[in-house]
Amino acid sequence: MNIVLVTLAEASLAAQIGIPTFIIGILGLVFGVLLAIASRVFAVEVDPRVEEINEILPGANCGGCGSPGCSGYADAIVNKGEAINKCAPGGAAVVAQIAQIMGEEAVEVQRKVAHIHCSSGGLQNTNWRYQYQGVFSCKSAVNIAGGPNACEWGCVGFNDCVRACLFDAIHVDEAGMRHIDSEKCTGCGACASACPRQLIELHPVDQKVHINCSSQARGPEAKAACGSQHSCIGCGICAKKCPEEAITVANFLAHIDAEKCTNCGACAEACPTKAILDVLAGTR
């Protein structure tokens, strides 16, 4: 009798477990079939060229092309008609491969590198208006009374550009000055975007003469504020000495037209404040 009762109890327990399990199994099968059907009905066709281009891109995700990462740029090229020559880190080699995939003619790429238009910014050559005590960030510092340094156009020196560089191309020397390694710089522009005072610009790698100042203050004011004493005073001597008429002066600041400049260095040699950097001659 006891054996019969135990058997009935076991059968009842098995039924209690088995029936819900069976129902769940059936539901799982039904939902699986529905998901399979939905995946086919609502499937989005992906152009295989997107993946091909994404594999070619360097994967830096620097955003220099204007797209949200390399995959975004690959999609923009294929589906939105974006230009194929916007990947600065990839250079001409990547452009050639993308052109082959897209069936286009390879566009010539002019390599550019970043340049910091300021000869100050180091701990030893900056005139300070007040002692800044806050987050070690240029962007944060300039929001407090315009920044701690006397020159409102000068480098704050808190290394936002250094942290933004994904290629270890910006280094700080013993004096606290930032220097860009043109060999490592890919021209992505991340450092330029990070600088709250827009002191960093991209120039053709062949351009060797640069205005090492961004101050738009009048001559005496610019010299008084500049810790390095190499500020541009807007005197116009460089423009007069340039045989190619590649230099113009606006708002007390000289500008060099890279397309006209031949790197002769006449402007750097004539500059009374040595605000012009001539890489070839080692003149500043």
C-alpha cells in the first residue's frame, strides 16, 4: 500500500514539473520561430563595402574626419557620399584603398601636422595674473576670469592638448613648453579641438615657417603680457620683407599664406621680436 502511495505521489510531482516545462518549451519554440521570421522581415541590408572600408581605416577613432569614429566614417563614405580623403591618420595609402573599393579615383592627400601658435605657456616663461587653484585643465582655467596667464591669447599650459593626442605626438619639456613631434603627428586635429583658445592649427607638413604667436593685443600690451617676449606686435616688417607677399597683418597679428610661402625665412630673420619660427634655419 505504501509503495502504491509513493508511486502516485512521484507521478503527481512529475506531472507538476513536466507540464509547465513542456509549456515553457513550446513557448520557447514559438517565440524562436517568431524571432527568426522577424529577423528576416525587418532585416536591414548592410553594404559589405562598409565593413571593408572599416577594416582598412586605422581604428584610431580620433574624430578628425568629422564622423563619430572609424565605423561612422566608413558608413558615411558608402551611404552618404562623404569624401574619401578625410582620414588624416591613414594618409594616402588608406585613401588609395578606399578609392579602389568605391570605384573612384584616388584623391591626392596633402599631409598636415599641428602647430602651436604660442611661444609661451611654460612655467618659466609665463606672466601670471593670479595663482590658479582648480582642476588641471585649460578649459576649466579659462572660465575663471579669462584664465590665469596675463596674455589672454596665450597657452594656458595645463595640457589639454597633450591628453587629447592619441598618438603621443605632443611632449612637454623641462621648462613646461609643449612641442609637437611632426613625425608622430597624424594631423587628426584632436589637439586643436581640445585647445580652448584655438592656438593649434593644422599646416602642410612642408611649411617650415610659422608665426609663433596668437596675440591680437597692441604692440606694447602684447610684449608686456608675453612671458617669452617673443610676441607679434603687428609691426608689418615681415610682410614688407616677404618676396612672395605671403604675409598679411590683421588685428596686430601676422598671418602666413601657406600656398604662397616658399620657406625662404626672410620674415623670420627680419622679425624684431623673433615671433616667427623658421624650422629650417632654427630661427625664432
